[in-house]
Amino acid sequence: IARVIGKDFGNKKIEDLTIAMHHDASDHACLQTLMFLPMGGPNGRGGHVKNSDLSVFENEEGGAGYRVNTTVEDTVVLILMNSATQLHAGALEEEDAQPMPCSSSAWSLRFINYCRGPVMEFIQKRRELGTGPSVFLDLERKEIHSYKQISRDKVKDGMAIKAQWGKLWYNATVEKKDGKINLFWEDGKITPNWRKSIWIPKRYSLTNY
């Protein structure tokens, strides 16, 4: 993934590109590399970009941390971190601190060279099962293994469920209205009058809803 820091990008404004405090639980939990390339600036060699520092902490709840200047003129900055288990965020400039000189024309190109957890799981299954269709079938079974199908009459309004779209499973929230089941998917899309199967986690009983 490549991201722009320090200028508007597409339909995104600079203020929309600030990195909120988070850890990426779906990333593969290992040390991975972030790379920041200096761009723009009066000499075409970049320069410091306001609010571009990165704060990284020792675990997903915080702990000891460090702050890195990711935009250095004529310098490629590399950061080695575990994005799955280390809390991290963009660090804003402190208003009462002596500001570092910034170039209004400098910006940074950030390359995120990370691997997602499900990708590593797929690679492991390839090693175990080979290259045939059994790899995909095994992953699909694992996806729904911890869920159970429920009948439509037991589905309740506001219930968090999982449903199959094509060959993949997605999370959705139920709206039960006028005898119909409408699904609000996690990406914001809506499917009215859903007629296919509905699944909930096996560990839940219907009294949980």
C-alpha cells in the first residue's frame, strides 16, 4: 500500500489523512517495514512535513513508546514495527513546542510493506494441502466452523449475523421490518428482503439478543 502524507490526495484532504491511534489486529503478527520517501520541496528532495511524525508503543495497550520523524530531507526513513501488536498513531505537532521548520511544498510517500494474517494462513494451507481446490474448501470450512445456522423466524431486529455472498462470508446487522429481513453489511451496503441462510456464533444463545 502507498499513502501520501503532507498534501491533498484524490478526494482526501490533508486533515483526513491523519493516522488515528490503533493497532492492526488483522495484520500478520511479526516485525514488518514502513518506508517513507521524501518528495517535493524546494529542491525536489523533500523536507519535514507538519504532523507527519509517527508514534509507536510497545504493545497494543500502549506502554513505553517512541516518536519518529518520518520526513527528513534527502533521506529514506525505514521503521521496523509489529503493526498487529504495537499501538501506533500519527503524532501532531505540539502547539506550545518549538516547531521544526517545514516546507509547504514538501510531502512524503509512505509504503506499507505488510502482510495480512489471512494471507499467511492461506500460504500455510498451501504448504499443507498443495495447490488444489482443497485449500479453498478448507479455509471456507474454517470461516464458518464457529457459527450455526438459525431459522428465519428466530432472527431478531438488530442481530449481528454472518451471511454468505457468493463464495465469501461477511458480517451484517439485521433489520427486521414488516416480516422482511434486511441486511446492513459491514461496508455500509444494504440488501433488502434477504432470503438466504443466516448464521450466528455457536457460543451465543438466542437469549443473548
